[in-house]
Amino acid sequence: MCLQGPAGVPGRDGNPGANGIPGTPGIPGRDGFKGEKGECLRESFEESWTPNYKQCSWNSLNYGIDLGKIAECTFTKMRSNSALRVLFSGSLRLKCRNACCQRWYFTFNGAECSGPLPIEAIIYLDQGSPELNSTINIHRTSSVEGLCEGIGAGLVDVAIWVGTCSDYPKGDASTGWNSVSRIIIEELPK
């Protein structure tokens, strides 16, 4: 029996060889077994969206209140997973002798929108100059507009209100003077 000696030093890699001759094509495979019949699934399409909107309008509201509800429009919301787009368009005015601020805002069934935030517009007047005596009385057609989510299906009382801005005194507000005012409500898919 011979004893094995220590391992030798590893050799170097050889030169790459030349490509061989291409092989012949193989025999075609056979068809597999027929599978079981699958279930018939109906394609489901979402029902088409039917427009749902309403407009309430007033000729010369001439509403001079500084705090409270101005006008209301009742709307029938068809789906609970939709949003309401609301718009008030009409003449707004604010006047005062010192700095003042008024806020026009929407409510839905008596509560302001919380999905995602209230829908509002403000007018702020700074203290006027002595030569103008701070009695500027400009009525401008303005709009209050936004989207509200999270309102259930059914009747919704949509109202436009006027109130004060936080930390500012109220002024003399006017809504709808000598012009058409309107509330437009539209239900939109989310």
C-alpha cells in the first residue's frame, strides 16, 4: 500500500474550447390531457352614473341679516358613497366703520361640512381712511363653493348662512341685493 503525499499546487485554467456542431432538432411533444371545465363568471360592471343636481334661485333676496340662515335648498342624495358639490352665487356686501369680518358658509342638515373641512368664504374690511369715513358700500357678485363627503343618502337640507369670523367684530352684512342668488347642488361619484 502506498502512502499519499501532500497535495500539489492548483493548476491554471485552460483555454476556452471551440463551439461544437449544432445538434439535431428533437421529436415534437404530445398534447397534454384535457383540463376540467371552468366556472362561468359574469363580468360585473358598475352601474352607470346618472346626473343628480338641483338649483334653487331667488330674485333680489335683499337679506340684510348679519348672523343666521339666509336660504335653504332641500336635495335628495341618491348614494351614501358620493360627494356633494355645492355653490352659492349672489351679491355679498360688508361695511363697517372699524375693522370687521363676516363669514358665509354652508350647512348640511344643520351641521357644517366635516369631510374634509367647512365650505366657506369671508369678507374682511380693515379700518377705513378718515376721508372715506369707512362707509364703503360695494355689493359684489361672489361665490361660496366646495365639496362635502360623508353625507348619507336621503333628504339633505343644504343652507347658506352668514356669521362672524373668529377674533373679529361683525359688520353690517348684506346678501342678494338687487340681483339673482342661487344655490346649486350636484351629487358626484367618489
